[in-house]
Amino acid sequence: MESNSSTTLILHPPSRSDQSVSDWFTPLGTEVLEDFISIEILKRKAAIREWQTARLSSAVYIYRELTLLKTIVAKFYLVKTGIEAEKYANREIHYNKIACEIFRGDPSMRAVLPLGVFRGVLILEHVDGLTLEDTIAVRRSHPGILRPALETTVDFLAKLYRLGQRPNEVPHFDPAVEKAREILDTLSQHGVLKRRPLLRRRLSRLLDSWQANPLMSTFRPSLTHGDATSTNFVFPQEGGIVAIDWERAKVTDPAADLGRLMAEVSHAIAQQGGNPQEITRMVEILRQRYCSVQGSDEDSAALLARARFYQGSSTLRIARNGWLSRAYRKDLVEEALKLLSKQA
């Protein structure tokens, strides 16, 4: 659907300070968006005037029309990117459509369906179901639920790698190292490494070593999700898996998605009362499953070595989060040190 960039960008509807996330309320100030959804997305003859909305995050809202209770997701890029909202919204819908095409014909795994861009707002289908993070949270009251969810998520990433390869692209590892250095700088200036210069230098030397490792540039570039966290994979009630939030999708090393997923699953399990033994076991399931379903011409040892780097750098990324306890963030840095200390 064509985007409308010639008119004023739209900011998300204001909610009251006493409203919690996911509370329904009557939206104000986004009537033009509601009209667009009514006519262009829902194909109604006239604009629907009865709407409710609920906030999922600072930028993402669910809109629900009150006649048939049809729900739509609106992602407000203005709050995320300012005046470049239209540019970034169109970028996400571009990669989202590519992912939809890659998984076309397989109802068991797919990307969320993008519906349009309007004045810096990305409009998407609403997928109802448990996220991988939800599945981790209820794993004890629902025994046996987690392992198949992890395996399905890995199957999705492996298929994305197989079908999304870009053989004409040149592999570049340096951008991943530079991003890790930015994270390290943030931790050193404002985080748990602020008064630990020796550890900071040790981590910096490890990044140098990874950057000099020729193994890191041996991958075949492929479309990657780019943000393989436990909140971005949804398991609908009818079965299968749907990947949402393609904002950071790019063509790069597929091991980046696997490594990020291992770090995020480890973190989610730790936050939901898991112990180190459970974390190790679940991460090993991810590793083994990826190796079993990847293409036969891929060097498993090389891929897993690269995934270890991305797991370590993603663990450092999580350690930046100030809402986590300082002791836990220090543990995350130590875990990242262990991961980055071991190269192939």
C-alpha cells in the first residue's frame, strides 16, 4: 500500500498516567489514522467512529473497532525516529514483505503480515498468541511446552537462512565488532564496567581477536531477522510460529540471529527463576537443533563459533539495561567474558 509522506506525521494517542500497559482506552488525536484503517485496510465504505486502543510499548498500539472487534497493530515511528519516521517505517515494511515472500506457502511458519504505512505509522496484522517469552514464563505450569517452542523458533531461523541467502553480497564482520565496541563503551562510561578498567581492556582485546579471526568472514550473507528476542516470536492458538518486528532486519551473518536468540533465551529463563543448569540445557537444544536442520553444505563448527561471538555481544547488550540489578548485570558481563574467551 502506498505511504502518504506529504502530510503531517502522526504521534501515538496519549494515555492517562494511571493506565497500565494493555488497558483499553478511547484513542484521541489519531482520527485520521482510524479513517485510513477503516477504509483502506478494513475496506469499509465509511470511516468507523468507535475505536479502542491498548498500548503494548511506547511505540506499538493495538486498535480495536467496536463493531466486529477487528484488531490491528499500529507502530508509531515518530516516537522512535522523529522526522525520519516515514523512512524507517517504509524500510521495515520492505523487509517484512521480503520475509513474507520467503515463507509464502508454509502456514506453519511465517512473518507477520504488513498492511500499510500511513504518515509514519506502520500498520500490521494483530497476531494473538503466546510469545516465546510467555512460553518461558509458563513452562513450569505447562510441562513440556518450552522445548518444542525453542525448536520451532530455530526451525524458523534456519529456514530464513536457507531461503534468504544473498550469494552476491560480500560478507562483512567488522560492523558487528564495531557495534560490540559501542556496547562496551556504554558499559564503561555509564554501566557496570565504569570502575573496572582491567576487565574492560580484557574484553576489548577479545574483540580485537575475534575481528582478526578469518573464520568470522566465511559466512554466506542472508536476510536475518535482526532482533531475535523472546518477545518477537509468537505461537498462535491454531499452531505454528509468526515472527514480528522486522525493524532491524538486514542481510548479514545468519549466526547473528542464532547467537542473539541464545543470549535472550538465557536471560529470559534467568529472569523467570531458571538455574544455570536449565539455561545450559536449553541453549544446547538451540545449538543442536540449528545444526540438525541447517543446509548440509554449512560448516556447523564455524557457524556455532560465530554464534558464540554474537551470544557474547548480545549478553553485553542486555547488561546495559539499567532496570536490572547491578549484581545481575555484573554476572552478565562475566558470562559474556566466558563466551568471548572461547574461539574456534
